[in-house]
Amino acid sequence: MAAANILVVEDEPAIQELLALNIKQAGHHAIRATSVEHAQMLLRETMPDLILLDWMLPGMSGIEFARRLKSDSLTKEVPIIMLTARGDEFDKVRGLEVGADDYVTKPFSPRELNARIKAVLRRRAPQMTDDPIEIAGLHLDPTTHRVTGHNVHIPLGPTEFKLLHFFMTNPERVHSRTQLLDKVWGDRVFVEDRTVDVHIRRLRNALVASKHEEMIQTVRGSGYRFSVHTEPGL
């Protein structure tokens, strides 16, 4: 699995240290916050791939913060795993109802925590995993950074590779230029929308070799889509 940036929001230093160590050992990067206020400051600097959020925090509770994150257009897609000492079924349901993707009850084992992180990333952010993908004869392997189409090797630059990886893990959806910039370049990188068009053109040209170029479709007025279904007029 590719290294993910995981924001840990936990006010108890010993538990935060343990979480950060487990995350590092699993090959990910831990970003630490001791309160909601601290977490909000960090979110202005970088958008994590996943948030580990403690239920009991000073000031605003984790459950209320989760509700706010899911109602904000910038953070609503970031998966959340709640950390809680509460084993009560009602509390677990509350966490899931506000938009949390999973929960881990303290005390937790490192193996369980890492398994849940991996499962949530695979489900919510498949582009973060190293699982090979194949669609209609087009094969992409994140581990080796190799792309083949009908057994023809397709050389791609780093950005075109990331773009294709994102498309193939999110097929049939229409993505605006802004969404592609956020997901592929990162929302803190200041790049013009037209840069997306340039890289889309390069990607299409590269896919001509295996006759997959038509899978990268322009949806007029909306953006781009990766699809096995060709539609006239796009």
C-alpha cells in the first residue's frame, strides 16, 4: 500500500505516540494534533488521506468535529476512523451516522488498527493502494509504475501515471478540472486549470499505442471521465 498521510487527533500524549508509531511501522506518515483547533490549523496546510479521530477531546468533541468535517466541501471526502473507549452500540452507531467510516475501541491492537486503516483506504481512497488494476485490457501496476495495454508497454511521465491511476480507480465518474487538480496535484499546489488539459492530451497520446485513448473522455462543460463506454459527441 502506498504511504498515506494520516492525521491523528488525540489529546493523550502516550496514546498519540503509540498511534504515530503504529502508523509509521505500517509505512504511512503521521500528522499529529492534540485538539480540534490544532487539527483545523493543520488541515489548512495539508489535506490528509485519512483522519484518526478521538471521541473525547478538549473543547469540541470528536463526534462534533466529524460532523463538521463531513459538512465541509473541502473535507467531506476524507475518510474518518473514530477512536473511542466507548464500546456501547449506541455510541458506535452515532459515530457512523455523522459520517465516520469505521471505529476502533480502546484498548486496540496495532494489527487491528492497521487492518482497519488499510480497509478504509482501499474502500475510500483506492488510488492510495498498491493493488494492480486492469480495465478492458489496460493494466496499471502502482508498485512497478508500469502500464501496459493489450501487452503493449505504455511509457508515462509521473503526472500522467498519477492521472491514469486516479481515473482507473474512479471509473465512469465525471471529474471537473478542479477536482482533478485536488486529487492528482494536491489542493495546496497552485496550478492553472488548463494544465490538466495538457496532461490529459499527453495521456491520450500515450494510450494511442494500445488503442485505449478513447477511454479518456471529455464531458463538455463538466470535465473528464474514464469510461469503457464510448459515447458520440463527447
